[in-house]
Amino acid sequence: MTTIWPKFVELYSKLTRILYESGEVDIVVALVLQRAAYMPEVCTTLADTVNELLAEGRKIPTYVCWVSTRNALANMDLLQKKHVPCFDWPERTARAVAGIADYADFLKSRGVDISKR
């Protein structure tokens, strides 16, 4: 998507919806990189899309890998205020998502039904 940044608002939302509806994924991690991070409308639209999908009953964990400078942190707040967790940099995002997946596996091994959460 890097070469078509004028369409970021449309594409982040559309691609997230496609992933949710595919039946092929267990988790979605959107990478919000420098250019997109400076576009508040990308963050707002992405958060709205995720919340719409969750409201429709689609329970796919969704996180954002945030890669930008401090100047764009207000836009990351737009996502987090709408309950879309963000993690700095790919390594931290991978560790956080792995920890969440491990915890989900632990709960399942104890007989906890996490599908209703």
C-alpha cells in the first residue's frame, strides 16, 4: 500500500473488513506506518471499522502495530480511545500478541470458553 497513500483511509478499512470476513484469520494486526500514522482519518476510520465488525458479532482480536514518530501519537490515541490496542514497533507488537495468544491457550486448557468474551 505504500505507493497509494491517498487511498489509505479507504484501504485500511476495506482490507480489515476483507480479513474479518474471509474466515481465514484468527487475528488481525494492522501496521500503521509513518505516512498513515500522520493521517487522523486513517486511524479514526480503522477504529470505527473494527468496532463495527465487533458489533456485528465478529470476534477476531485486532491490534495495531504503530511505527511512527512522537509527533503522530495523538493519532494513536484516536485508536486506543476507541478500544483498538496499539503497540510500538513490530517486535513489541509480536511479543504482546504472542503473550495474548499464550494466555488464550492457557484459558482454553483450563476449560474456559473465551469465545463469549
